[in-house]
Amino acid sequence: MLVVMDAHASQEHIDAVCTVIAEMGFHANPMPGPTRTAIGITGNEGAIAEASRIKLLPGVRDVIRVTAPYKLVSREYRELNTVLDINGVLIGGQDIVVMAGPCSVESREQLFTTADAVRAAGATVLRGGAFKPRTSPYSFQGMGEEGLQLLAEARERTGMPVITEVMDTETVDLVAEYADILQLGARNMQNYALLKKVGRSRRPVMLKRGLSSTVKDWLLSAEYIMAEGNPAVILCERGIRTFDNHSRFTFDLSAVPILRELTHLPIIVDPSHATGRWQSVLPMARAGIASGADGLMIEVHPNPAFAVSDGEQSLLPERFADLMAQIERVAAAVDRPVAGRSTLAL
């Protein structure tokens, strides 16, 4: 349920409502807005019998039942889009944000070369894998903490915040020491212990859609993170498994406008993992921006032929620069600027 406070409700009124909700055995989640505060109620499995008691409290304007199975994630809970400020980079606002970098951190030279190139082209978040979930146990598994240290050095070098994947509950605290955004990959979308752990970490989390997950499944996984007290969640569409095999996965861009209706959370799309081939990344990046996404995640490597992972879907730096120029034109057509591009001439 959602308690909507009067525009003139005092902090004392808000605190009193939260106290009553706690006395009922539920959790109160205050959400200040531009004109009034709303308080989400979680922890209930059905209608709240004492809702009328809350409605009579001073400062309460209305009590609304949230019909979606996910509460904190729901657009019913928060009407305005959530905008996250990650070291000065706003994700979920008017500007399109591009996250770019190598699939795996392989060496200092490889990472720094890529980081410098994507920053010069206008990317504002650096991606790179230090821990890699691989289908085969014999494939490269990542550099671990050494890779995290290199990502932190690259952040100091370029000024870009860093996003990297966390694979299990044991390494959450370690990754959080180095990363600005924790990424949960598709295979971990329903790893509920991990969802709870990153929810308690207070680091922003980007949650990728599972390989065969519905939008409802995805949003309920995001709810796990927010229910632990972490409101900084980003959703990432990265393709789902279907019967076709013309690309690595089926890039479900139709989910983007649906998500816009259902949730207030920022939406990123990943055409690199979705298509699995560099030739498709540019057109699908353009399509992702046109669909209404708040940003892109793009894999870039200085020498894809020798990449230890996902070289076939990685762009050369010069191709990434072309992608940035093209998506800027698409973004302009939908009245949105690309973050980082306006500063290139300065």
C-alpha cells in the first residue's frame, strides 16, 4: 500500500505515520517528492486490515492499494523517474548515459588504452569484468582483485565511475570497495541471497534480465534489492533466449516502453551481449535509444581478435567513436542529449 501525505504535512506527521506502520508489523518506506511525501508499506502479503486507521492520522491525504506484486519498484509507488547520481553522472535523467569498456580486464595496458578511448568518444561510465562467469570452467575467469585494482586506477585516470560484476555473496564487500556500481549478471538475476546482499551493500546495483525471465520476474528481483533498503537500482535488458539463433540472444527492446509504464527505475540496454556480434551492435544501439532507454552498455577492445572473452561482440575504439556520433543524432531526434558528448570540444 501507499500512503500519500498532504502537501503541508510536517516531518512529525510523517514520522508518526511510519511509527504506526511499524507497530502494525510492516515496513515504512518514506519517499519525499517535489510537492508531497509518499510512504510505501511493505511486508504485507495482502490487503492491510487497519488501512482506515492510517487514513485518519494527521497529515494523511490518501491510502492507495498498490496492485502490482512488486511494490517499491512500481510506478504506482513512485510516479517520477528515479535519477541516480553516480559521482556526478546522472543515470535515469534526461541525458543518455553510455557505459563502455572491455568484457574482461586483461592487463593495465589493455584497460587504460580502452578507457582513454571510450572517454575521448564521450562515454561516462567505465565497464570491465574482474570476475567473469563463464559457461566453460576452463575459460578465463577474470583477474579478480588485481582487476578491481586496475579498474580503480582507470577511474582515477579518466574520472569515470566504474561498473563491474559481482558473482557471489562472498565477494560483494570486496567488489564494493572498488566499484561505483555493482552489476548482477543474467545468470544471477534470481540468486536471492545475492540480491539481498547487494541490497544491504548500499552501492548502486545494475540488474541484468535473466536469460529466460519475464518482465515480472525481473522486477520482482529488483524488489528484493530495494526491500533490503537499497533504492539505487538500474535495470539492464541484455537479450533473452528464444527459439531463434540468428543472434546470440533475442534483444527484447519491446520491454523498454513496458518498463516505462511499470517502474520508475532507470533502464539501460546492452546490444553487445544481446546480439553477440559487433556488426549488429551499432544498429541495435540506435534502436535502443529510439525505444526510450536511458543508456547503453557497450563492449570495446583495442584488439578484439585477441580478446580473452567476447571478442566477437567487441567494438574497436574507432567503431565505438562512430557509434557515439550516430546515437547522438538518434538521441537528438527524441529530444535527449548524450552525456559526455557536449564536453568533447571543451
